[in-house]
Amino acid sequence: MCIQINPFRTETHFYHDFLIFIYLFICMVKRLMARIFTILIPTQVSEAV
């Protein structure tokens, strides 16, 4: 009974998963960038000055 194919439903599910993936990816990148900036920027500023 679950094998019935509904293209609209699978499409919306795909877009939903895609949006969740993008959201998680952006969160990961933001966290990573924040960590990198906190590590790198003070040393770069002190080297530049």
C-alpha cells in the first residue's frame, strides 16, 4: 500500500529534505566561520599591527 507513487508528494518531500539540508548546512558553516574567525582574526590583527 505504501508503494503507490504520487509524484507531487515525492517532489514536496524532496524539496522539504533539501531545505532542511540547506538550513543545517548554513548553520554548520556559520558555526565553523565563527570558530575560525575567533581563532584567526586576533592573530591576523596583531600581526598587521
